[in-house]
Amino acid sequence: MLSLIQLAKEGKLEKTGAKPKLPIKVDGVSSETLDVYKIPLEYVYYNDKNGRIATGISQYQDELHPANDQEDPQYNNFVAKLIEQNNSSALKRTEKSIQESGQQVYGYVLDDGRIVDGNRRYTALRNIRQSTGRTVYFEAVVLPFSYGNTTERAKIKKLELAIQMGVEERQDYDPVDLAVDIYQTTSGDDPIMTQADYAADSHMQPTEVKKYYDGAVYMKKFLEFIGASENNFNIIKESKVWSLFYEMGKSLSKNFWRRS
């Protein structure tokens, strides 16, 4: 299995010289022990656990399996199209900026190349490589964590939320993507964190996190009712009817669940 940390130890990844400043304290890592590296694009892949991406690939979970371009480029190619469709103008601005000035903001990746932050920058770099034939690198901090280690998943999510869910950034998060992210992070047999933890790490009110969670529950019920896969959240996103489920969750969880 690919290990970026091992490649760095072997001198096969070049340091940029930039020193990262972590937005929060995370057990096991510190800004003093981390560096930003120039990582070949073929070593990196999109994070299927990210709410924005999870929504888009939910109906293809049996066909698409997270992998870097060396292993299977189909996955990265598919997600790259989703990112372009989601906000093509923002992607073009990022491409233009990188071509003119280089990558100004570093990303974050896990040891196996999974992106924690920097999806748009990575997509822009892939497009630049394809259109120009130039060798380009994704400049990123390599975190010594893996989703394969269940004890590290909460640390990964805490850092992701701290980077992507600041007050200034939250408007860029589609409400369906946010609801899916909250649901997948805080539910199931082995949740990554509690709703209270999610609220604290994303700077949201606990009551608001609960409303989004309840909205996701009713999205799943609706999808099951119409005969679609219960995880095909793109139907809701593309139909732009999220507000119905948000209001449904608010009303029914208050008036019905409390009586039952």
C-alpha cells in the first residue's frame, strides 16, 4: 500500500519549505512536526467520506471504489466531473490562479493519499496537466492518519470540519451535502462522532445539526418510498427540494417522535 510518509522519509517527495499552521489541536500531530510536500498527482485521490463527494457518488457505490490514478483512474475522473459540474466558474478561477501564480494554498492529505482538504485545487491541477502536458504537483501536508484505523477517523473529521466549516466557508456547502455529511458522520453502528461533537467542531448550533440530521432521515425515507436507492441523495439535490425535508424534519421530530 502507498505510504506518502515512507516516500518522504526515503527522500522521494520534495518539501516546499512552507510550514503549516493547523487550525486546531489534534492529538498526535503538531505544526512543528509537519511539512508541505510536492506530491505527484497520481498518488492522490478524492475522499469519498467528504459530504460534498459522498452525495454525488452515493448511487454508484457498488461501481466506484476510491483509488488513485495509478490503481484505477475511473474513480478520480468521475469525481472530478462532479466537482466541475458543482461550480465550474470557481474551478476555472482556481485553474487561472494556479497557472499564473502557482498553488497558493496547500492542501491536506492522509498517508495513503486520500484528500482531506483541497479537492478543487487538485481538480484544477489535473486539468492543467491534461491541457498543457506539464508536470505539476499537489502541494499538501501529509497527515500520519488513515481511515483504516478506526481510532483516527474522529481526528481526521475534526480537522476536516475545522478547515472546511468555518463561518466564512459554510455558505459554499450545499445543504444536501451537509445533511448527508452529518448523517454519515454521526449515525450507524460505528459513528465517527456524536452530533454534539460535530456541532462543536463545525461551529454550528447543536439544534441546527439535529435539524439537518432529521432532514437526512426523511430524505432516505422519501427515496425508499419512490423506489430509489435510499442513498441516491443526488435526486434531492438536483430537484432542489431540500427545504421540504428540512422543514419536515423540524416539524415531525418535534411533534411526532416526542409523542411516540
